[in-house]
Amino acid sequence: MENIVDIENWSGILEIFIILFVAFLIGYGFGSRKKKIIIEKKVRPQELHDIETIFTEIKPEILKIIENHKKSTVEPTLEVPRPIQSNTLNFDSIGHAQESDKDDLTLITGIGPFVEEKLNKIGIYTYRQISNFKKQDMESVTRLIEYFPGRMERDDWVGQAKNLIY
């Protein structure tokens, strides 16, 4: 009985081996056929010459298209920031101040270091100047520092500046 069990095990192993071998042969056959097709499709020297000829005929047209495109596109220019002019503000109304009188304007909600720097460039340094803003002054300052329209009113810069003075 032991011999029968061993023979059955060997016959199962032999069947699996034969199936795998046949699968290998089939795969090898298809693989070599595919390789042969790829080799036949490789570019031959005559075809290479034809491609170069076609390219040299098309090349001038491509260059002409590129030149036309270059002419039609606008060159990007670097925008030079314009100097801020403070002559549109009524300093007689809001008051004059020097850099030596400077207050910390960043304590006002809505004014950060960047906006404070812009305000200083147009001559606004103190809380007293901001507290004297009228609607026209706010519009002028908004335009001059390129700030969000209406933001000074919403953040109540004038009221905050008055509270910081007293």
C-alpha cells in the first residue's frame, strides 16, 4: 500500500510538471513570434533617409510658424512701482507729522506692518492724523496705498485711533 501512495504522489507531480512545460513552450513560441515581428518593423536606412527628407521639407514651415508666434506675442514687462504721491491728501485737515513722531499704527485692527509702511510713505505716522480722517481722506488714502475700498470704515480706523490717543 505504501508503494501505491508514492506512485500516486509522483504521478500528480509529473502531471503538474508536464502542464507547466507545455505552458512554457506555448509562451516561448508566442514570445519569439512577437520578437520577430518587432525586428521586422525596425526602421531601415532607406526609411531613415525618407524621414530626414520629410523633416527638411517641413522645417522651414515650422520655423516660419515659430517666428510668427514670436512676433504676435507681447514681451512681458517688469512693472515699475510708481512712487506714492502725497499731494492729494489734505494735510491741513488731518495734520502734519514727522517720522520722529511715529506711533505704532499696527495696534489698529486692519493695519499690519506692510500697510503701516505704506502709510508712512505717504506721510501718515500718528494716531492723531488717522483720527482726523474724513470720508474724502479715507478714499484718497485707500487709493494711494492701494488698500481694499471701504475697509477703513468697516474696521473703524478713525474710532480706534481716537481710543488710542486718549
